[in-house]
Amino acid sequence: MKMRLSRYFVPTIKENPSEAAIVSHRFMLRAGMIRQSVSGIYTWLPLGLRVLTKIENIIREEQELAGASEVRMSTIQTADLWKESGRYEDYGDEMLRINDRHGRELLYGPTNEEVITDLFRKEVKSWKQLPTLLYQIQLKFRDEIRPRFGLMRGREFTMKDAYSFDIDEENSVKSYYRMFVSYLRIFNKMGIRAIPMKADTGPIGGNLSHEFLLLAETGESEVYCHKDFLEMDIPDNVDYDGDLSKYFQEWTSKYAATDEMYVEEDAKKFGDDIIKTRGIEVGHVFNFGTKYSEPLHAVVMNKEGKEIPVHMGSYGIGVSRCVAGIIEASHDDKGIIWPVAVAPFEMVVLDVKPKDEESSKVANDIYKNLKNHKLDVAIDDRNDRVGSKFADMDLIGIPLLLVVGPRGLLDGHVKLVSRKSGNSINLSVEEVQERIIKAKSEDSLQKFVDSI
RNA sequence: CGGGAAGUGGCGCAGUCUGGUAGCGCAUCUGUUUUGGGAACAGAGGGUCGCAGGUUCGAAUCCUGUCUUCCCGACCA
């Protein structure tokens, strides 16, 4: 399908909606990415959905690499399982409880430990089938006391949740490391730096747990973090069947903690290297042993022929929150600045004057050629004044803008603009395509954008 | 749930104190002139003022109730 913005649904808003108090919420509404349905619940519009989908696909790719298999559990769950695990009463009013026509107690899942454990106990019986690592990307509902900040704290939200099942503590920790490393790679691919910090295990329980926090001035929690984390290398060419403890050591040996876990004496050992800033929690990993497998009787036969409860872990990423988080971390007063990997479009060809047949044809030819070379490109063929088209593209945050109009073509050039730096370069019609296609084929489009 | 603020054309707001039958900017539609960073002029359409009661000759405005949204707090991906 041809991505013509004149035919696409992008309802941008010029003025700031009064209900949006933070940057990401404002820009998502203004850029036509989302609309609120009721408090804390949103409809995703085409542009927002493209970003969400890209993030989901990055997660899928990396989770599969780490050995996890995708499933999709139902959003509606039975209360019986929660009574069995003992969490039905604990979870409180955050859980949306529903009765069906027969009066049976159901609920809209706020998390899925019970359902996945139920699946596991029915299907897996032997230590030979372990480890088992499953994940899903699914809507969750938590009836927050006070939803706020748009997608940052909604009630309905998209979450990636993964669950590991192992024969013992030692192997369970290996699964934990797999997810830990996978997370480092996932957030890096999204174009953000999320730093693992020692975490409180909260209601999910367990002893080994880390939160991944995206650093942003507008973050919800105060964090203390060693400055080396900002430059540390992301694990590459990872052998997920090998020893991953070195990565884990590297990423946990230096100090990083949220304010509620902050211990001054520990931080002091690193002196001035600890910076105090703010962060947004985008991921959380837990290793919780047999907390659910015991009450739910998720057992396997071990080598000695004895039934033992499996050791479990769960691993979440707030997918829809990531969309907002990335905006918090990357924007200016004009709008969003998307990292290439998650931008709704990698680039847009801006047809300055759609009514000018000649220049418009050049714009369309370039568009088609780039599209044929796998670029995720759209053409802005809207019959608006160029100023408002520029303003929209800045707001929406398209990383790369290719401006094609009669004036430039007179001199034989088109203009390439980087959203991030605001810089532009004039290039011939041929050269611009060559360079973009080359960068795309080398998977270095972000570098190319950064070089402008 | 406690504290605060707000609901008036699609969006942002004024009008409410001091009741007299609704206005501004942006957006939309038509026409003309424009067109390389949110055009100009002329004209047009669109609101029973969140909802329900009440007071009054008369209510956006006063009173009572109710719903919704946002902000601060406890809670959290």
C-alpha cells in the first residue's frame, strides 16, 4: 500500500490539549498517535500503532533469540486460579472483577503468573522438558487508583510478560540472566538507555530482582546511578546457551538504585561517579523460586523420580509505557525526536508542491524507489502550505525528511533534513537516493541521520 | 479514598462575582489572491453552556444533587 499522508489518518493538533500535563502525553495527542477513550484507557491511532508495533517486534526478535517462545493468553481469567495461589484477596481493588451470566467469577488479567503456571502444570511433567521459557505481548488491566500522565500510568496497557520454569535455583538464575541480557539488548535497540537497578520485589515476590530504568529528566522516580552506565557496551553476539554471568556482573557491579532502594554508604564507595537524576521504569525482572509453583502444584519429575516444584521467574516490559518513555527522553519544544528504530516512518519524502506535476513526479519516483529498497517511507503529498507540513513532521518526529520541490530542482538538488540536529544538506536526486539506500542496506540509518 | 481545579461549537479560552437568552482565537466549508518553515481578504456553517432538579417573569450565571476530566497524596509496568 502506498503511504500517502493525504490519505492517511493523522489528526494533528496545533494547540496543547488541556488535559495533558506531561510532554509525552501532550505530544502523543498532538501528533495524532492516541486519543483517550476514558480515564487511563486509550485508542491507538495509526501513527501511534506503528510505533507500538515496532517496539513489539524488537521485543519479539530479541526474546526469541534468548530462547523464549511466544504465546497469547486470554485477557479474561478465572478467579479460581487466583484463589488457588492465594492472591485473589491480596490483589485488592486494582483487579477488575467481572461476573459472567452464570455468575461465575472472572477477572481482567492484571498479570499472568497463575494462568501460565496452570498451563505449565498441565503440560510439563519432566525435568527433561526444562527449561521452559514463554512470553506474550498482551493487554493488561489494572484499575489504578489514579491513572495519570497518559500512557505512563494508564489502566489498560500493553505489556510483554515472560515466564521461566527451571528444575532448580541454579538453572533458574541462568534463565534470569538470559532475560537480563535480552533486556539490555531490547532497550538498546529501541534507541534508549535503560539501566538495571536492584529492586524491591513487591507483591510478585522473590529474592532476585532488577528494575530497568530509562533515564529522563521528567522521570517519576529519583535515581542514583554510576555514570559509567551511560557508556557501557551492550552485549553483542551473545551465546544464550553459554555463560552469561559476565554480562550480569558487568551490569550490576557498579552502583545504580532508585531512591527507595538507595543506601548512601554503598553509593559513597564510588565517590563523585554517582549521578543523581530521574528515571522511568520500563522493565522489571523477578526470580521468585517456588512462590507460585508450590500453591499451584506445578511440579516435574526430577532425575531421581521425585516430584519437585519448579523454580520460576517472570519478566515484564511496559511496552506502551516505552512509547511514552522514549518521548520523555527524546524531544524538543517542536515535538518528538524518534530514534530511527521505532519511528512511525524512518523517513518522509516531503512533496513541497503536489500541484506542480514535474516536481511532484520526482518526489513520487524517489518515494517509490526508496520503498522498493525496503525503506519505511511515507510521502507527504498533502496539499497544505509547506510551513504546516514541516511543523507536522517536526511534531510527529520523523527522523529524516527529504524535501522535494520545484525551487530546489531548478538547481538539480533536493534537501535532506535531520530532525535531531535540524541540519540539512543539499544533494542531487541521484546521490541522495544512493546514500540513503546504502545506509539502509548496511543497517546504519541511525548513524547516517546522526551524521547530518 | 483524602485534598485541589475544571466542564461553554472540533481544539484553546472569555463570559459566571453583579441573572436579561452566548462571544473570541484556531480549525472547518465556499470564493479570490497566494504558496520553500503553521498565508491574506471576503463570506458561511456549527453550541438547548456536562446532566438532573429547584429559585425566578427570565438561569451559562444563583441553590441542591449527580456524572466526568485533570492536578497533589497513598498504589504501581
